[in-house]
Amino acid sequence: MNTKIISYSFFAIALLDLLYKIFFGSIFDFDNDFYYQYIKPFVTFSPFYLIAIGAVFLKEYKVRNTVEIYGTSRFNYYTPQFLVFLFTILVFVYFIYNAQINMDTRGIEFGFHFLKYESSFDVNFSLIDYDGSDSYARVYLVGLLNTLLVAFTGIIFCTIIGVIIGVSRLSPNYLIRKTATAYVEFFRNIPLVVQIFFWYFAALRTMPLPENTSPILGSIFMSIKGLYTPAFVWTNLDFFIYSIILASIIVILFKIYSTKLRENVGKHLPVLYISVIILLLLPILSFLLGGVKTEIDYPIIKKLSETSYTFEGGMRIPPEFMALVLSLSLYTATFVAENVRAGIQGINKGQKEAAASIGLNRKQILNLIIMPQALRIIIPPTTNQYLNLTKNSSLAALIAYPDLVLVFAGTALMQTGRAIEILMIVMFTYLSISLFISVLMNWYNKKIAILEK
């Protein structure tokens, strides 16, 4: 246990060191040539060294049982790993030294101090307040949030569409089955870039100008500048959010209770209906008792000049975001649908017949018998598709959606010239997002696993 605690301590120190370097620069910075040429390149990458040391201690924590099981010695166990580690370090040192020499020759300084400088450029879409007077660190946050918004929205939509299409591919109805098959074959075999261009240039960029837009349902406007919808202006929004969180916790606890009751007693509770009531009741009580109020802000067309019009008020969804989410969702949903179809077909036909023989209808068979087992087959390949969707969101730069690649690895890089630093941050960010998705999906996969007794 001591080595495990030590390893996690090194990981924590590495994280703090990395965050400090990103936002404040080096802790120690001596003004002499020897330090700048030979020591600073290695001090800059100290978080990676600390992570490597922590990994060694973590490995030591797990190696004891391995040595005993395989009947080897620690020397034989560690020697190949040490040689590979040493070779990797030497290669890493060579490239660091070579990069430092080239940067010195060209007069390029390495560091993360530029994140505190004023960015001096605007972004056309942001989830947080931002203008050109903010720092490059703020630009990074704007791009990160826009990337996460696309990834999260795309994952939700591709999951819903994929499950529907996957189940439809096994439908006994000929028309539904063939339509689902045609969808999969069509969207799966067209390159993603082409789909992005189609939705942006051929579909959304052909929308009418604001002055020629006809309202949808009286207050929704779809124009070449985006989708304008009514927006809510809240009073005591925090209390409303707390009521939703509380309702979600109650629903989760009720779901756990109903599952145990079904497994132990065999009694079925109407989980869906009760959950919907709870999710509606508590937010309504926040309006009645918590002082929560809301007003609707409608978009209104405004004339800027003789030939220019725009909308004011409401909520604007830019066409770049819609094109990106549509293309990513429809494309990735084809692979999710195939995963769902394979997972359902992987369940033995006899279990379906046995469930039908005890009086379960088709919906109950799908929800209680097939899907709990099929998820063990569906989740691992679907995790890969979620990762692909997140990484493919970097194609947003093709249609000028202000994601992390466009605003930070694009505009900010060209203004500052800090290619190594910015690309390191971007790569580390995508790596962290992918690892988080993998950890979350692996946790869920273990949670739903059927354990043998």
C-alpha cells in the first residue's frame, strides 16, 4: 500500500506542476546560457518525468504477485522493461536537445507565458463571455468548451439514432428493416468530410436571408445566419438546477431499489412513469415554493442598414455547429447501429423463446432479457466510436466552427508562433478527453457486467 500511495503522490505533483507551468510558467528560471540550453528543456518536461516515476512505483505495487505467480526474479522481470524505458528516454532527450538547438538558432523562446497575453481577436460563437481583450488562456477555454459541446451533443444524438436504427435492422417489418439498412449503407460509405460540406454548404448555406425568413411555429427562424429560437431568462436559476439534481438522485436511488425488488421478490414497479413524475414534480415545486421565475425572450428581426438585417434576442445556434453535429451524429450512428445489431444477434435465440414462453411481451423481452446481455457486446466497440466522434470533431476547422483546433491551434498559433507549446496543449487536451470517455465507458461496462456466482 505504501508504494501505491507514493505513486499517486507523484501523479498529483505532476498534475500540479503541469497546471502551474501552463498558467504561470517555470517555478525557477535562471538567466544564464547554460541553464537555458541544457537544463531548462528537461525542467520544462518535469511533469512527464514525475508521471513516469509514479508509474514505476505503481508497477512495483502490482509486481509482487506477478513475480510469485510466474516464478521469476525481479532482475529478470525488470531488466527488459528498464532497457526499453532507457531507450525511450534517450530518444526523448535527443529530440528535446535537437529542438532546443534549432529554436536557439532561430531565436525562438520556449515557455507558456504567452497564455497570459491579450489575444486581440474575436470568436463568433462562445459559451462564455469573451472578447479580444481576454488572454490566450481564455481563448483555450472557449475552444475547449465548444469542442466539448460538439462531442457531447454528437454522442447523445448518435446513440439515440444508432439504437433506433440498430433495432430497426432486426424488425420483422420489411419496409422498416430495409430502410434502416439503406441508411447504414448510405451514410457509412460517404466520407465524413463530404458529409460536413454537404450539410454546411449545400443545405444550411442555402437558407434564406434574415429578412426573407418565414417564422416556424410563430417564433423560430431558420436563416443563413443560423437557427434563432426563444430563450429563457431565469430568476433564481440555481434553485431550479438544485431541484433537477435532487430529482435525478432520487430517480437513481429509486431505480436501484426497484431493480433489487425485482431480483429478490419478482415485483415490477412502473419505474418510467414514477421517474417522470419525480423529474417533473420537484422542478415545479421550485417554481411554486423556491421563487424560481422565467421569462421568454423572443428573437426579433432588426435592420442594420439598407441591405443588412439580423435577429436580436432569443438564442442563436450557428449553422457551423448544426452542420458539424448533424454530420458527426449521422455518420457515427451507422457504426453504433451495427454494434447494436451485432449485440442483439449475439444473444441466444433460446433465451428469447424462453422469455416469450413465460408470457413476456416483445418490449419486456427486449428491455429485460436481450438488452442487459447485449450491452456487454455493444459497449466496447461503441466506446471506440465515441472516441472517433470526439477526435473527428477537429474537422470543425473546415467550416470555421470555433473549436479548439481553429481558435487555439489555428489563430492563436499563427499570432504567437508558439507551435510546440500550443500543439502540446491541444494533444494533451484531446488525450485527456479520450481517456476520460474510456474510463467512464469502462466503468459502465463493468457495472453492467453479469457476474458469475
